[in-house]
Amino acid sequence: MGVMVNQKFKIKNSDATLHNVHATPKINTEFNFAQPVKEQVNEKSFDKPEVPVRFMCNVHAWMFAYVGVFDHPYFAVTDKEGNFKISGVPNGKYTVEAYHVKTHRDGPGVSKEITVNGDTKADFTIELKK
């Protein structure tokens, strides 16, 4: 998912199982808390841009997520076919960057320079590392 700098977001435990929410950013402040109660909600935010921020559950090793923190509203998460749309981008020249957590979790993604003039399409190909 993506959020903007200083945007508050809610983290909710939707089941009756103990979970642990551990954000491990490299730039922002790390947090780590338990959510032992069903329907427990904790509100958090990040104060600096950072892509990606890894979240993990220290109780269940298979549970993890990645969050992009941006200083602008022009970002998207792809659908299951890899499609995305970013609306409302003013005309101009931009660098668009795409990330895949299997390949870019510790570094920059794939960049492309584009010029927006009305509806603009940009395609990316990301080679997944084995």
C-alpha cells in the first residue's frame, strides 16, 4: 500500500489471534507493538518519504507487507495483472519509478522518464531475480 508523509493510517487486528506489528524502516522511526485483541486498532504515520518500508509480524514469520511513503499524492499499487493508474498528474516531465518487492526491496526500482500531456501511458518490465 502507499501513504503520504504524515498521513495517519490504521493497523487493525481482525482476528482473535495475537499479532505483532513491526515496521522496520531505514529512514523513518521503527515501531514494534503487539495486537493481542480482536478489533484492536493502532494509528501510525511516517514523517519522511521512504520506499519501501517493510512490516512484519514477529509472531507469524509468513506475515509481512510493504508500504511506500511518499511526499506527493502521485502513486499507485498495481492490480493482480500489474496494471495501475495515477490520476490528476499535472502536465510536465517526470521520472516514474516502479518497484517489485522480490527484486527491489533494498534499492531503487525501475525508472522511466515520461512527459505527461493529458492521458499518458507508461509501460514497465521488471525482471524478477531468482
